[in-house]
Amino acid sequence: MAKISDEPRTHLYSDAYLRNFSAQVFMHFGVPQADAEQAADVLAKSDLRGIDSHGVARLHTYFEMLELGRINPKPIIKVVREKASVASVDGDNGLGLVVGPKANEIAMDKAEQHGSGWVSVCNTNHFGIAGYYPLKALERDLIGWAMTNTTKLVAPLWGAERMLGTNPIAIAFPGYKEPPIVIDMATSAVAYGKIEIALRKKEPVPKGWIVDKHGRETTNPQDMIDGGAQLPLGSEREMGGHKGYGLASMVDILCCVLSGANWGPFAPPFALRQEIPARSVGKGIGHFFGAMQIDGFIDKDEFKKQIDDWIHVFRNTKPAPGTNGPLIPGDPEREAEAIRSREGIPLLKPVVDDLLDISKRTGVPFQNRRAFREKLQ
Amino acid sequence: MAKISDEPRTHLYSDAYLRNFSAQVFMHFGVPQADAEQAADVLAKSDLRGIDSHGVARLHTYFEMLELGRINPKPIIKVVREKASVASVDGDNGLGLVVGPKANEIAMDKAEQHGSGWVSVCNTNHFGIAGYYPLKALERDLIGWAMTNTTKLVAPLWGAERMLGTNPIAIAFPGYKEPPIVIDMATSAVAYGKIEIALRKKEPVPKGWIVDKHGRETTNPQDMIDGGAQLPLGSEREMGGHKGYGLASMVDILCCVLSGANWGPFAPPFALRQEIPARSVGKGIGHFFGAMQIDGFIDKDEFKKQIDDWIHVFRNTKPAPGTNGPLIPGDPEREAEAIRSREGIPLLKPVVDDLLDISKRTGVPFQNRRAFREKLQ
């Protein structure tokens, strides 16, 4: 769900402005225009939907990887194996923001022809928000799934070291008159960004989020940075930590073992400051996409009308004390998107500084300005 | 994972004896022999794997439903719609223990022909342990998935009433020399059986398992019984309760909205004592099965050898203090199966009493005896 930063918002930019800047930066490194625009669209969608951690705030990392030649700007993306409804894809070490959308398209094409399509991808890199991909499936009236592994951060239950990524799962279902249900969740107890925020504020984190380097529970976020690990969804055994570990393992295997990518602790790092794993067991990181044609199961409109009914029934759940009742998965992101596409995307000063640094080093212009009215303040 | 009761074990029976008894009971109600043996096999597998709550301990409930004509002993199971890799199935109100295996077979057949198969099922009933179905897929060297909705027990995050079942997800991956990885988990924080055990022992439950009828957190298991609800995996917002709610919703939609079954709070009850929902929005409860052919993605042996490597690497994770390190999903159930197939299945006295009651009312003989050496004591 939405991870809107609670820090002061200093600059507002339109998504079009940021999208164009990102695309120009990718093109500066030789990424073909269509691919650059595709990659920029994934980042912009993340910013629009309030997931600040996965939008242009990450552009500097992509920039560094491209500058050092660690990512191939002109990948030749190949289907390695396939049957009617499944395939594996080699991303040729391209941007995940380019490889992901192409592999997702293969899954969607298969779904339209054979009822469903499932694509496991190796030799790829960070693909942005998992939710982007099922949103594309919705445009074609399909149920879409996406998963990816990520650099190790999470300890398996009863482990004292990082072995798995935050390995997200996303899936979306279209409504008829209602907006879609969009589930997009890391399989860790909490997003890494929340630990970073606590660290900056010098505040403790709740019990159950992290362990220290000895595998002991701790509430000091610095302990996680100093060789500790995040805990899986459910945290402890008693609260279902084995379930979050199981889900993260499922994502790891579907994305990596099934495609021939680096699984578990061997996922290559996304950022330069992260350590490079001792072993390589495959190519790059891995993704897994799925798409299902609703009409293969049930009349499409009947399905969508039932989804509307589902949404109404769940919105009418008796609320827990001190709440307005349950949200529908995807509500916070959709609300953020409505506001931000109208009023602009707020960027923190360190993010603007990063973009200015990219601008200086690539020659792609970026203005240190308030691009929009500051309604969000 | 395994839910071996920690109460005194009073009677040991071989799985063959229990399997035969269950099959005879189903046949007593007109279930054809092959179907009766299939249904009995699902129950026996659950008992063998240590999931006592889903084995013959449930036979009395099936018995009651069949006796009252609430379940159709001779269903005509039909494919309602299909495309190459997907289908929906109407279970004709049969035993889930019969409908589930048939629908799972359709998914597996499709996987062998088209790379993957996905089947959503309506008009069915409780199907036993979700893990049974991916275990069948492993016999055909496929990756198997299974989900089902169940009678409402769980509140969505920020809700104060039962709206979703414990909606389990299971998936399994074959190893080469190592045993398979078998993930089988409810999407609630904890199994309902654990709340029942606390109730019998008059002990409090941990914070985060349940809420009372006002939606307030409580540690008194009686509060859950008195109109309260279980919490989803993750429990509170801060610990990821929205994620467990999202997963339970995903299961609900794939099993029910996609098949035309009763979703959310409208799932019909499994047991006679449970209330009948005010509305019906479809037919029976719903399941969802998936199967994927490994060779459609990657060489099968290469995949299995990587799974072995994955298992070795995860077994070698540095252990957290006070533990022996992480388990591999499926370890506890496999260990239970090894012991119980050798030494017998321990049944509690109330379960034996239930079986004796069935025996008395059906004329199918059941001996109140210790069938095996009592090695487990």
C-alpha cells in the first residue's frame, strides 16, 4: 500500500515533467526512445501512486548502474522456452523497467490466446513497483499478477541473517463501475523505507520488524543496518512468521529458480553501496508475471459486477473502534494518484538534489523549482 | 504447518484402518466407491501429516451433512467454461474431498498439454487440507497450487466482524534428491484450532490473534467465540495486517468471484452449528487450483537440482538464538508423516467417541481399541 513520506514536502513537479526528465536520462545512456519512455512511465506511476520510494527517488541508482555499464541499455530480450500458456524470458541484463513490461506483455498475449499466460524472467534488474504490471493487465481486462525477488534484506523465520528479499506480490481484479481491487505487498513485515525513516528520526521501531546481527529481536533501527535483518510478514512463529517466510520463498522460487536467475541471498545488489554476493547461481534477478482471461472462467461483466458487490459489502463492514472501517486494497494508491495527477508530485530536497546531480552529469536539464501550485503543503 | 495436538494421545490407529472406515462411511451414504476412497484418502493424508484438525476429526461433520442431505453424494461434476489453460467447474454440491481432486486433475491435465492449467470451482464444499492438492501435482512432476475459501471467521483489517474465511494458500515445488518444498498456510494470523485449544485450557491467547465483538483487541479466547473474529496474518496495520487481509481477499476472489461461488461473509457454513448467511451470492463455496509444467520454463532436472541447492543453503542459515535455524516449508508435516505411517495416528478420545457414534448410526464397524504399538506415548 501507499508509502507516502511524512517528511516535509519541499518541491512539487508534474508527473509529465518528471517522466520526460527520466526518459531523457535513460536515452542519454543509449536506451532507445520507446524503452526510455516505458522505463520513465513505471517510475512516474510509482510517484503518482504515492510510493515515493520506488519513483524518481531511485533514478540516481539506475543512473549509477548505467554509467558504470552494469546494466545493458540495449538488451535483446529473448523467450528462452515456451509452451502455449508459459514461457521463460532472458532479459539480457536490461533495465527491469524495460524487461518487466515486455515479459508482462508476453504473459498478457498468452492469456488472450490460451486463457492464461505465465512468464518467469531471468537476467533482469529492479522492475519498479510490482503493482504497475497488474495495472497494465487491467487495461486489457485481464487479471494480472507480478512478483520479483530483490536484494537480500529479510531473515527466514529462526534465521539470524539476510537470506531473502522483500519479494513483493501484486495482483489486481477489475470492477464494473467501481475502481479495481489492487493488492501490492512486500512479503516482509514492513517496507525497508519505514526503517530508514525511523533511523533518520532516531526513533525506535516496533518489536517484530527487525533483528540484530545475532538474530535477536531489537527495536533499534541501527541494529538492522549493522548486519541485522528484517523479519518476514508475521514476524514471530506465534504470529505466523513462517507464513511470511513461506510466501517470500514462493516468490523467490517462481521468479528465480524457475527462470534461472539468482535466488535467495545470491540476488545481485541494486545499489552500488550494497555488497556483492559470494556466489552466483544464475543470471541477474528474476521476475514472475501472470495474466488470466476472465472470460475463460465466467462472463466478464458478471465477474465485474460481483467485484462491485464485493467492494460494497466490504466497505460496509462494521468498523473497528477508532477507524473508519476496512479499506479496499488499492484505495490509498488510487487516492494519491487522483491528488498527485491534479496537483503535482511532492519531492523531498535530497531527491531534488539527486536529480540535479544527474542533470549536471548528463546535461539533461532539470529545474530546481516549484513546478506546480503547492496545494499539498 | 503441522498442528499436532499437544493433548494426551489415547488411541493409535493405522492410516489404512482409518482410511477404510472413512470410505465405508461415505459409501453408506451412496458415495460411489472410487469417490469414497478418494475422499478418505484426503482425510488420511491430513492425519498422516499431523494436521489433526482436518483429518478424521472432521468425519462427523461430513457425516452430519450427508445425513441431512446437505451434500450431494453423487455429484455430476461439470466443466462450465474453458479455454486451453483455464476452466471453471461446477461441483454439483458434492463433497469437496471429491470435487477438489477432480478439479485439480483438470488443472494438471491442462498443464501437461498447454504448460499450465488453472481451475476455479463453485458449488463445492470443504476440501480438506490445501496441501493435499499440490502433493498430487508433485506426483506428476508439476508445480501445484491450491486455495479455498471457508466459512467466515476473520475480520478484514479495521473491521469489527467476521467477513472472510481463513482462506489457505498451498504451493509445492519438487526437489531432486531432497524432499519437496511444500507451503500450506492459512491467511489468518493463526489456525482456529489454536484458539479452541486455549479455550479448553482456559488460557489467554497472544495479542494480535483475535478481536472481540466490538472489534477491540483481546487475549480472552471466549471473546472470539462470543461474536468476535480472528485477525488476518500480520494482525495490526503496523505489523502488516493489511497484507494478510489482501491475501485472504485474493483467495476469496480467485475461488469464488471467478467461479460463481459464495464469497466473503456469504460462504455457507461447514458445520451444522454455524449460522447460515443472510444472503446467497453464488453456489456453495469455491476452490482454485493451478498446475505448471516445469519444462515449459526450464529443464526439469536443472530446476530440481537448484531446489536441492536452495534447500541446502537455507538449512545452513545462521540460526537465531534458541533455535536450530530455519525449517524448510513442509518439514514438520513430512516428519509427522514418516512417524505416523510407521507407528500409527494418535486420536484423542473425543475423536474416537465421534467415530464410534458414526459407527453406531451407520453400522460401519469401528473398534475402540489401540490398533498399534504405543510408541508415540
